Amino acid sequence: MNNIENFEQTLYLDAKAGFTKIVQDHGNALYVLGFYHTGSYSLLPMFNTLSDLKEVFEEEYDSEEDDFLLAKWNPDDFPSLETYSEYFANTEEACYELNDTDFSVTHEQAQQHWQQWLQVLERVLIRLDTEGVFANGINRNKVTLAILAYDETEKEQFSRIKRMNPPTVLATIQTDFATMIARRNEAEQLAMAEFERILQKR
């Protein structure tokens, strides 16, 4: 068994125990479940509840309507982000093995390895979903499975989310991501226009 296969099996076992406990503890208050990858080969179990969302939106964002989607989908604002990580101790060790730097590989090979790692996260969530872990006593159609990261665009995130969730879930969140994607595109276009304006002045 190579490192990536070992990592996948280790993550599966840890995630099955960890997410089973999360579902038991939080039930139908959950609206998102999955992994938050924090850069390099590193991850945390990621989830949020409707009550935590409400509290963060009110206290951290002053209930500003334009910031609601940020509060809802930015895992850095999830109060639960560091909890249940004890269930993933074996996964953390397996990540260290994958993270050994091999300076002989090309940039393309490094990117290929990175994509393989992300695909493992996706496969594990799909496997657990197929086994009913995310529907054990709760309404699966109200929970979004997701793999989120601080440095990915909403378009990249939603592309992955669409592969892991049933149409009933996607119907409830499609407007959220369409809005966030449009906002990012608008911000990038404004930034580019400003950059070009500055260049023209030189």
C-alpha cells in the first residue's frame, strides 16, 4: 500500500468515527459538514450549525445583510473548527508522511500529487455518505457536504460540492454560490480596471 492509499484508509476510519460523533452531537442543527484543508497536506474536520451561524452573523458581522454568505460559508468563522480534531490523530500522522518534501519532482508532478490528495478527501466523504453516516437520524437533504479552503475560489468549491451532494441539497445552496461567484468576478473586474487605469497614467 503506497502513501496515498494508506492516507485514504486512515482518513476513512478516522472520519467515520469523527463524523458519526458530530452527527450524534449536533443532529439537525447541522447545515454543512466536511473538511477544511488549511494549506499543504493539512486538514481539519469542518462543520457548522444554524445556531452558531446566527451567533457569528450577529456578533462578528453586526447582522450586515451583505456579509451573511461570508459568515455562512467561510470556515474560518466556524466556532467549531478546532473541535473533534482528536478523532483525526492518525490522519494527521498520515498527512506528515505525504508532506515530506521531494525536491526532485517537477511542479506538474507536485500539482498532480496535490490533486490526488484532494480527490481522496472527496472520495472519503462520498463513501461515508453512501454508508449513511450523514443521514443517521438527521435529514441528509438539509446538510451540504463540502471541502473548503481559504485559498480557493467559490467556483472551485462549488464544483466539488456538486459532485458530493444530491440535487435536493444543491437546489438550496445554488443561489448562495452563484451570488458569491458573481461578487468575486465583479471585484476582480474592478481590480483589473483599476490596474489598467494606473498603467495608462504612467
